[in-house]
Amino acid sequence: MTWTREQFREHVVDYLYDELSDLDRTEFERCLTGSEECRRELWQLQQTVLTARARLAADTRPAPRHVREHILAFADQHAQPPAHTDLIAHAGYAPSTDRAERRTPHDGQAENIFQRLIAWLISPAKLTVLSVAAVAALAVLSKQHTAPEQSNGVPQSGSSATVESPTAEAAPVPATASQAESETISPDDEAGSSALSTFGPFPGAAPSTDDKGSQPSAAALERREAAPLQTSPAAGANAARKRASSKPKPSIESDYSSPALDLSEGKASQAPASEPPQSAAVSGRGPADTYAPRPAVPAAPTSTDSTRAVPRVQTRHDSLARGARTQSTYHPTHAPNEVSHEADELMQAKRYPEAAVAYARLLAQYPKDPRAAYWRKQRYLARHIHVSDP
Amino acid sequence: VRSGEDLMAAYQRGDSAAFAELMARYETPLWNFLRHSLRDDSLAEDLLQETFMRVVKNASHYQPTARFSTWLYTIARNLCIDHQRAAAHRKTRSLDGKNSDRDSDPDRQLHDTVANAQPTIEHTAIHRELIQQLNTAVDALPTSQREVFLMREVLELPFAEIAATVGASEATVKSRMRYALEALRNALGERHAQPPEVML
């Protein structure tokens, strides 16, 4: 059965642009064989397409260069900084996609530090860790309160002399408690230590280096007065040991008295007796005073909420791992000079792609830095040179 | 070769080089599409710039479910439609009209003040005349047919993507293309051309 003229016209465009199926092509060519009018119409349309295509090709011009440059500059200015998840993934954390999906156009450079802090604090993971820290702190406090009741029935030889000694206040028992606290809290969780610091130093806690020169408060004095009842035998033994010799010699009784004391003893034997344990120093201060570097980056969290909650802490760790920051110069809105200089050196060394990445990373991590405009300009230059350089 | 969708996703993550690659890939066909659609290079420049700026501004809303080229050409097409609607209500001055009421020469027309971009070389003039003939024929096409013809011949889009861009069925697009080719055949004088004997 041969196609009608109307069917031929319906398929002529498909035939011209080679979009006919094999079956339709067979029918179409059969129609061509049987009709001179169809052949003439097809040839005229083919000539029309070829003529139009040739003339259009002759009139093709490249886009104006200034328009391209203007658009590229505009695109460079509006380029979204890498999402926090990218930074986390770069540092070895599991990537979180939902954060990138929820990213709004104003998220990134326009997002100020307070918004990030609030978002970080109200995240479920941080709330969980905070609640765990609070429960642990309450448990330690209740333990401190119940310890004297338990020790009332136990004869405490030499404990009164130990407690009356001023060195008893530096006994490692509270430090042990704080270290045990540090064991329960994630080492990466700054909120945990800050939450502990809100409870103030524990009764009889070792004063931190910052607190040495300050006068104790009335509450602290009350706690010190109540300290004899709260001091454990291990504290007395440890204080007596400090008085007797600089080399610690743990007693068998103290080793079996508290499992947490093993940690304290081990660390005390490694560190000088005059230096308080680091975790005690961290728990005795707020996070705004100084920043104590954490020992290691934790393993990748499994939940998405945890990865979403980590960014600000992670950026600090990332810089600290590179030795870019010190405790005294840390400020969340200012990049360290070393990192900025590294990017400048890459630029001077004509390593433009790496320089562009370095500047982009600076802009992503420190969008509020006063040098952000300079970095943006340098990043644009680095990318522009990189793109146009053959 | 990275697809347009991949490049756009990279730009969403802050990779400006990916956007530069997108521009290098799409700016020339889009620029020529706008030129032939609008017949005004300066206006085509504006719309080319506006199209890519809209891509930048709406980059965060782009979903890779649609092809990037479809999204880009849809933006450009909508801008063309907006301009043509606005131009329909805009008062225009005829080039054959009087230049200005304050002009000292009453016979001088606005056409005389327009810079002549025509080269003086004869063969170039003939060449341009042929191009002008096609442009006139394309301009005479209805908008729906013209955009389909230019998308196919300038942007080299398949009919399925043209259908997605203009929001019509593929059969409708092919029908518009056929009408456009028949109109151009008549305008370009191919209507009376006879095929060689071997084809008959």
C-alpha cells in the first residue's frame, strides 16, 4: 500500500533530517519511486534547506568578547562557595547531600557567623551531645555528693591531714573526674567542654592556669570547706604522694578504688606534677578564652545530622592541622596570615589553578575577612589566566 | 566531555571554570539564534547577556532533571517573546521619516544618519544580498515557525528538544518546520527550480 500525498508531506521533514524509522523510510522511498511530484517536492525542499543552511553558516559570527567577559565576571562574583559538606568531605568526613540541597542563594558568603553558630547549636546531634554532657556532669556531681556518704563508714587513715594541706586542692581526683568526662564526650565536641565549664570547677577541682591568680569565690570557699568530706582516699593518697616525692607511685588501694583513677595515674606519671592535665584546663575555661587543640579528628560520623553539625568546628581543626592558627590569634572571621600568604605565593609562582583553589578556600572559610575582596579579585585573576592561558 | 548538566552542577558547587566552559559551548549558537530572531545585534547582545545572567542568578534552582541546553534556550526564547511583546506596544520611528523637527535639512531622513555597515566590495555585497534575501524570508515567517526553523538550523537541536523548549508536541514542531520550509522555498525562488533529469 502506497502512501497518500498527505502522508508523504507528514514524513518529509523526518526524511530530510534523517529521523525516519526503517519501516517508514521504506514506505517513503516507495512513494518517491511512484510519484514524480513527490520527487520534485523533496528535491526543492532539500535545496531550500541547503541554501538556507549555507547562508546561515555564512552569516554566523562569534559572540562579542566583551559580553562574554562581562558574563564571566558576573558568574565569578555569583559563584556559590563550596558547601560546608564539601569542606567536610575534603577533610575526610562523610558528605552530606541534604545540606547542599537545602542551600539557598544567600547561604554561604552572606551567612554570618552568628547564623552558623545558632545552626550549629540547634542541630540535633549537638543537642544530643550537650544532653549527654549534662547528664554526665550531673552524674559526676551526684557521685561527688554520694562519695562522702559512702566514705563515712570507711576509716580514712591520714585523710584529715591530707585534706587540710593546701596541696589537697590540687589533688587529681577532680581532674580524674574531668578526664573521665572527657572520655565520655566526643573529643571534637567543643560544646561538651563548654557545657562542663558552665558548671564551674568541680568541688576541689584543680585550678586552671588562668585561675591561679584569681581569688576564689564564696561558693568555691564553701566547697573547699566541705572538701574534707568529699575528698576520696585516692585524692589523699595522691596528695601525700606529691608531697613525699616527685615520682608518683600509685598505691594498690587507689588503683582498685576507682577505674577512672587509672587514667589519672597514667597521665600524671607522664606529665609533670606542676602542670594540670589539659582536659582540666579545657573544662575550667570557656571556649572564648583560649582554644585548646583537640587531639585528633574523629572518625566519620554515620548520621547525616552529625555531618551537618560539624562544619565550624571542622574548619578550625582543618586550619589547626595545618598549623595555621595558634591559640592566641584565633578568630573565626579572620584568616591566619600564613594561609593567605600561601595563596599569594602560589599566585607569584604562577601556579594559577592551585592559587585559585587556595583563594576560593579562603573565601569559603573566611567570607567576613577584610581581605575577602582582595582574595576574590586574585581568584578571578588566577582563574582567568588559567582559562585563557594556552 | 562533560555534559552541560555536569558543568552546571559543578558551577552550583562554586566552580567558575565550569561556567566558562558552558559559555564557550553555548554562547555562539545562542548569539546567532538571537541575532537571527531579533535582527538587531545590539539587542541580541543584551538578551545574550541577560540569558546567561539569569542562568547565574537561578543556578541554585536548576535541577538536572532537564537538559541544560533546553533550560538555557527556554530562557532565551522567553526573553525574545517578552521583547517582541514589548516592542509591539512601543512606538517606533520609521527610517524613512523625518530625522528631527529641529533638523536644519528638511529632506534629511533618519535612514541617512544610520551608519552604513555594508562593505563596498562588490562580491561581498552580492553575498550579503543573498543573506539578506534569506533573512527577509525568515523574518516573514510566523513566529512559531521561525523559532522552530532557527532552533533546528542554528542551534542544531533535535526535534524532541525543540518540542520541550517551545512546549509543543514533536509532531507539531515537525509540522511547523515543514510549513517554514515550504514558505522559504517559495521566498527563495526554489519553488520553480527543476530537479535534474536523473532524479525524475
